Amino acid sequence: MIELKSTEEIGRMAVTGQFVGELLAELGDVAAVGVNLMDLEHHARRRISERGAESCYWDYAPSFGRGPFRNVLCLSVNDAVLHGLPHDYVLRDGDLLSIDMAVGIDGWVADSALSVIVGTPDPADLKLIEATEVALEAAITAAQPGGRLGDISAAIGEVAHNYGYGVNAEFGGHGIGRTMHEAPHVPNHGRARRGLKLQPGLTIAIEPWFCRSTDKIKFDADGWTIRSADGSRSAHSEHTVAITASGPQVLTRRPTHGPTSANPTRKPATAS
């Protein structure tokens, strides 16, 4: 069942979204050559606890995965694209890192993801990240009241096609609000003017993710980490968005700023 949220409830989700956006931007700046993925995980745990928020990932146990997820971040490196299990890995020069997180504050959830390059960027990786960000913005623009869910999906698929990437249909966006995963499913490809009518109060997580040279995936032995089937690099961008009478409202928009002085080597892709 799809639950439409009131203006007040969207405002409460926006409080969570602001925290998620700020923490993701912070984590993107902390990520640097020589930083261990577990350092990022524990940094996020500390900040979530300080805010009095709750991780939606901790103890999450869907049909896939091997046992409950016992982390607050998904950290996916290079050919890993989704649900990367934080582990003892030190980031290297040129790594492409995707950071995904969802938290709840006072019963309202927001979910967002970004991809960054640590150290020296490969132009092909910058293009890949840019494609996910452009697709995300196109999808947000398409999320208009009175439109159709297929408009969002078609916008993502068109950008992927224009950049020369395939689109995987197994994992996409989703409804969000009181819990991390609600109806409807938001595919990353589809046909415009088809599907669910977009009404004010609908809140969704839109999350395009692409691989360089395949639309096929495989799972690690941990049951969580999803990788490109051919080992090519992958990128992922996501925002929580509310459909309002005046148009789409991004609830997880991140502060825009360059690398901090503590991390002068990270080269961000285009802002999202």
C-alpha cells in the first residue's frame, strides 16, 4: 500500500534528510587515500548516535544477504555497486567509492547515496559518476505531480543510453517514509507516461546506478556486496524526493563545497 504524506510529515522527513545529506558530504570529504573503510563506518556510527538517529541498515535482513546487516553504511569500492559490506580495506589512489546510508529520526526516514573518487581520478570514472548524477537530476525533474512513475524511470534510462551505459532492472529506487522500503518500486528504466500517477505526498528514493560495460551483476560470498558481473567499475547516486503540488522537493540535498584541507587529494565529480 502506498501512503501519501502530509506537508507536515514531509517536513519531518526533511529534517532527517538534511542530516543524511550533511553526513554524506562529510563522509565524502573524510574518504581519502589511506583511510580504512571501517574508519568511515565508525565515523558514521558516532555521528548517528550523537544526533539521536537510528540506522535503517542495522539488523536489516531481507531475503538476500547472509544474516542481518550489522553496519550503518554500505561502502562499495570500484566494481562493487550496491550493498557493499564495510570491511578492513584501506582506500587506494584512484579508488571509486560509493557511500549509501539511510537513517530515521523521530520515526521518519531518509535515504541517499553518492560516489566519489579518492586520489587521482580516471576520466572514465568521472564520466561514470557524472552519468549517475545527471540521471538523478533528470529523474527528479521528471517527478512532477500529475505525471507517471514511468516518466522518472524513462528519464534515468535515457541518460544511461546517452552516456553509453546499460541499465540493470533488478535493483532500483523505492518508496520511503516511515520505513526505508515502501511501495512503489521505482525502476531505473521504463516508458514515459506509463505506470502509477504521481500525486502530492508521494515520497520516493530515486537511485540510478550504472556499470561501465555491463548491466549484469553478481553477489559476493558475503551475500550482500553486489558487483558488476564483468569486474568493470560502478557508480551510484541517490536522493529522497517528495512529490508536492508545486513540484519535486529533494529532502537529502547535500551542501556543495570542495575538498577540505584535511583531504586535499580527493577529486569530486560534478556536484549532485
